[in-house]
Amino acid sequence: MQPQRRARDWARAILTHPGVVFLDTETSGVGRFDEVIEIAVLDRAGRVLLHSLVHPTCPVHPAAAHVHNLTDADLIYAPSWPVVYHQLRTLLRSGQPVITYNADFDRRLITQTCARYRLPPPQLNWHCAMHRFAEYAGPPPVASWRRYHRLAEALERIGLSYSGLHRAAADADACRLLVHAMARGQLLRF
């Protein structure tokens, strides 16, 4: 089976699951001591099921703040991870399919944040739309040394617009739109 068809078939199949959700996080940085500072979970229709800032125990790295525009000052009154974690665990069931764009990153940062508070990470059925889109489209035509498209690039290639906001709810919705476009077999623009 061709990779593009395999990715399209995955998208069609995963979207038939009644409990499928789209998740995205923003973080204090990308290192091994960084934490989730924003999380969003949307259903397959785009309804926001959870969206919260999170007060971290570490400062937001300036490079991360440059990407998502969240600073320590923005997070002062946000709930701590244990509060948000409880909401997340109430919302998601063990083994539930969760789609993210770069699942390895979101899963690692959620696990790190849970470890900081000695909480067990949620046992979810992670799916990576970034890996699936690489099957669907092949490598990025620009910067072809990269194996994967950035989310904005993926949307552009499939003919969708990107809000330009690099925030959890916007990125979860962009991932959702991308998976729906793949399921429709939408043609690539270039």
C-alpha cells in the first residue's frame, strides 16, 4: 500500500472512534526539567473539552516564550498541574485515542510534568499526526533535510490556513483540521 493511502486510511479510521480527541501543550521549554504551561483538548468536531494555563514550578525559558508568547507573569494565577491533571484524568479514559502533532514531545512533557508532582502519567493511546502527515506528503519540499513538516507548513501544503498563533487550543484545532483533510484525501498544493 502506498504511504499516502496508508495515512489517509489511518485518518479515516481514527476519526470513526467516538472518543478520539486532539491534544496540544505549550511548555516552559524543551529540556528534561521543563513543564506543561498550557494544555488544550478538543473533540473531533472542534469543541474545546479542556483548555487551561498551568502554573509551573520552573521559569518559562525566553526561547519558549518567543514561540508561544506566554511568560511567567501570564501564569501567576494559573492553576497548578495537579489541579489541571485531575481535570485531564476525569476527561480522558485509559487507552483513549489522543492525536497530537508531535506526540513524542507532548507525551514526554506531560510525563515530565507528572513526575515533578509524583503523579502517574495518563495511559493514553497516542497517535502522531506529524508522522502520519510525513507519510501523506513525503518530506518537506523546503529544507528537505528535515523528515517532518512543521504544523504551519503541513497546513499550507494541504491548502489550509494557519492562525499564526502558537497556542495549545489553536494548534490542537489545526491538527484536527489537518487529520480531517487527510481523511478526505485532500490534494497537496505543492
